Amino acid sequence: MNRTISNLIMKSAILSLGAATFGLTSCQTNSKPDGKLKPITSQVDLKRFMGDWYVIGNIPNFLETEAYNAKESYELADDGTIPTTFTFNKGGFEGPLKTYNPKGFIHNEETNAEWRMQFIWPFKADYLITYLSPDYQTTIIGVPSRKYAWIMARTKTISNETYDGLVAELKRQGHDISKLRKVPQR
């Protein structure tokens, strides 16, 4: 078998397994007394939310445990979907560039804060905007089970004070911050 085809089959199998695992774990109920994580209740202006977001910290899924320079980019399509590009260097600043292109779907149009992300058809994973600064410069994304979370910003770095405040917000939301990884950005 051609090496390129073999690599594509392996990548597809890994992504399928990851998407299925991510989708299933994000649908689990949480045993915490406060129940599943909820998105913000205020209206998210999708046009303002689009663009580049740098991953400053995360409770990573298996793809992100060695991510450097992680960045998520959103674009609002005419059909209302959100084509997304997630890129990072694996294992170090000079590591191989990894690129994934999930598609977002607005699940709650009243707030635009609850999405479904599709990495592999037909699986869609919950994606909740659980915090968004009024100036749209920092955000926290989570899943109902609290198994994964992302602190993101419009810039590659944020002040320690801002980061500490976002970590405190994660903790307030019931996340296990001992699993939080600060993502190296250059």
C-alpha cells in the first residue's frame, strides 16, 4: 500500500476515534451537585467572536497534550455554519504543524453560546462558551462534563493577573484545574 494512503488512513482512524471519544465524553452527566456545565446566557455577537483565538491554557484532549502555538480560527459562513481551523506545533515550537478543520453549528440561536463542533461526520461534540469578556478579548470554552476546557485570547500572551482570573473562573465553574496546562505560545 502506498505510504501516503496508509498515513491518510491512520490519520482518519485516529481522528474518528478522537471525535467519537470527545463527543461521547462531552455528553456524559457530571456527578457534581451543580450538574452539567452551562453556557453563558448573554447574547454572543457572532461577527465579533469570529477570527483568531490563541489557546492560552487548556484541560487538553488527547490531541493537545503536546500542543505549542495553538490557535483556533473561526469564520462565519453564509449558511450560518462556522468553518474552523485549529493549528498547533506538536511537541515543541519547531515541532510538526498540525491542522484540523472542524465545522461549528450554532445549537442555541437565542444566545449563540452553545455550539456543536463536527470533526468527523456524523459526530458532533458540545462546545460551550462559558465566559466571554465584554471586549471579546478573552473567552473560556468548555464541555458539559467539564472534562475539557480552553482559555483563549485574541493575543498570544495575557497578563498573569488576567490568566489567574480566568483560572479562578474555571475553578468557579467546577473544573479540575489541577489538569490545566498552560499552552506555550511564541
